[in-house]
Amino acid sequence: MKKSQLLLIACFLGFLLTGVFSGIASASMLQDNQSDVEYQEIHGMVPQVSTGFDATAGIRGTLDIPGEGLLMIPNSTNRTVMAFDPFSGDLVEEFFIPSDPDNLSTPIMMLWNHSQTSFLISDQLRKLVQQYDTEGNFEQTFAPAGGEDQDILHNIRGMYMQPDGTLLVTVAGGSNQNSVAMFDTEGEYLGNFIANNAGGLNGPWNIVYRSDFNDYLISANGSSGIHRYDADGNFIEMFATGISFPQQLVLLDNGNIMVTNFSSPSGVYEFDSEGNQLNYYSVVTGLRGVYELGNGNILVTNGSGVHEINRNNQLVETKATGSARHISHIMPPATGTSFIVTFSVTDDHGNDVDDATITFAGVTYDPGHYVFEDVEPGTHQYMVEHNCHVTAEGSVTVVNSHVLIDAELQGNPGDANGDGNVNVLDVIAMINYYVGVDTDLTCFNNADLNGDGVINILDIIGTVHIFEDDNDEEP
Ligand SMILES: [Ca+2]
Ligand SMILES: [Ca+2]
């Protein structure tokens, strides 16, 4: 046998053995009907030796976000975030967030923080939302505040920033799996917006809020569809089913929804606002992210890069290579234009008051209207009224960011019926409640003078004293 023939046989045997061992290794981690590619995708695993990985890559030039904004796409090969033009889809800056393998592993999606002073990046394998400054430097872990907590975040994917500054994060693993977790503007965990497994949620990926319907659409690979929830996070119905592995979904200007399907039949599905399928674009597969470009074409991402496709299902151009994730449209920080002022109204027991009436900048709004958009910079007067509480007044100075106002309303002790005065009518209301003639009190906390959670003779006597004392003060 010739030397070259021996070499060939040796190579062939080696190839066989490699195949057998890698087959065993991946089969042990798989569940039924799951490919190893899907397993890695579900769990955010990135091959540690990735082609093209360069931890020293990524000196970012000085770059201001232009008026039309930038499309931000994390690249989990290099642990970077790339920036693209929202009209053409062209690569603008490969290292908008320079390579940071110390703090990023499988970055999925980037958003502004609420004040638009830092960027937040969800990282699937790190189980953290990481915070970066506008120059691309790591600042700190944002959520969960204090660092990793697998009882809160594990196997996280997409995020949504609500106008009031509450951050929603999809959770697919750990003890809080199959939920959408909520965080305040400091990254403190507020509980779940979508309860675990609500509406059969399994493996959530991405969140879209639709103001026209005041609802939330959430894609999920385990439940293979898009779930629909109301503004309080209660399940309504399935928006779409039978999508084997949906990832990112986006709301188009015309109200249509586009969603990627990572697994076969992979592609972009387009639905009308009622969930009726309109189109399907399959020219690029293994899809993760999606965005409708200003030029009318569609930008999609997968494990090999960022690609522009058109509505004739043709590949126009590959814009960048890398393991590309979800696409977010980041606008320049709002300066000098207008901002959102949001009120959080609570009573002096820390309970939410959801039906207070706010007068903002001279206009009185309906009870419960707490979010004011398009507020110009400057100082604005406000008043918060609620029948059981003392009216709160104040002013807010808007400079260059959205503002959240915590309005704590003080009770009006003794005013059980909420008419603003403490008198014999309140005593009658309390007696009627005490003896069971009435089953509720308009302002229970005002009647419960000693704060022991029940209304009894002590509270009634105390109330009598309040208006007797008031009368004594009269000349
Ligand atoms: Ca009263
Ligand atoms: Ca009491």
C-alpha cells in the first residue's frame, strides 16, 4: 500500500470516530425532536472556539447616533454590538459596543435605559441585563440589581421598556422559567408581569406592545406560537400557532406583525393585526432577528450574519458576518424635543392608587391617566386629586430625559365618606359599616384611625373627637 493510501485511510477512520463521539456528546443533551442546533439556541450556548472571534477587536470611533437612529444588533461570536443604518441596512459601526467577553456571552438585544443615559443588553447565558455607557464601556450589571440570581433571571432573551420605566424581560429557565419578569429603573425585581406558564407560555423570546389594542404579543419556542396578553399581563388568546421556533417579532407601521421562525420551515412570517398570515419569506434560514427597513426591504439575522432580503423573497445583500441576534431601533437621546412624564401614585400605606385625577400643565385628565407624552422641556405644575386623600401639588422640571414622579398621597383621617370634610356624616357611615348595614366604606383607611385593619368603636370615638376639636378651634 502506498503511503498516500495509508494516510487517506487514517483520515477516514479519524473522521468516523470524531463523528461518533460528537454524536454521543450532543445526543445526551437533547430532548425528543430537538436538533443540537435548536438545543444550543434554546440555551444560549456559544461555541467557545468560534471562527472569527477576536477579543481585542473593536476600537470604536466617535459616533453620535444620527436623527434617524441606528439598528443595534448583538453579535455573540465577538461579544459585540453592531450598528446599522435603519433605511438601507448598511453596516455603520461594527463595534458600537466593543468586544467584551468578560461581561457578555450570548448578548441578545440592546435597548436604552429609561433615562436614555446608558444601554441595556440582555445576555442569555450570563442570565443578566448588562449596562453600558454611550461610549461602549461596561458600567455595571443592571438586572437583577446586585448580580446573578437564578430565582429571578435564567436563560433570558428579549426585553421591552415600558413608558413608565418598567423593564420587561423574558425568562425561559431556572425557577422563574416561562415568565416575563419586571424591573424598576434601578434594576430591582418587581415580580412577574406575565406569570409563569400563563396561557401555556413555554420558552418566551420577544415582546411587542401594541397601543392600538393595549395588548402584548409574546413569541415562544416551546409553545411554538405567539401569545396575546392584556395590559395587566392576563392571557387573552393565541395570536398565532404552529410556528415551530419563533424568535423576534416586530410591529410594522401599518399594524402588521412580522416574526422570525428559527427552525424549519425557517423564514419570516407576516401577519395582519388579527393574526391572519399574509406572507412568508424563506430565502434566508435559521432566522433570529427581523426589522422592516426604511427602503421597504427586510433586514434579518441568523448565525452567519445580517442579511437584507426583499419582498420577492430574494437575498439582496449580506451586510455583516457573525452570530447576529435581535434587532432594535435606537433613536438618539431625546434632547430639546419632548419627553414622557409618568406618575406613580400611591397612598401612605404604599398601596397603588389607580383612579386619582391629575391636572398637568393646566389640563385636567380622566381619572387614572398617569402617562403624559410629548412634554416640552421646562417646569410644569401638577395636582393629584383623589377623594380619600389630601390633594398633592407640585412641579416638575423636564430637562433632557423622561421623568417618573412618585406621588404619595396622604390620607384624610376621619373622612370615611370621602367628601373632604370630617363630620357627623362620617360617623354615621362608620356606624353603618360597623353594624353591617353597609358592606364597604368609601375610604376605609381614613376611617381606620388607629390603623389596626378593622373599624370599631375606637375609630368612631376618635372621629367624633376630630370634628369636635375642629369645632372648638372656631372662634
Ligand atoms: Ca366626610
Ligand atoms: Ca381601627
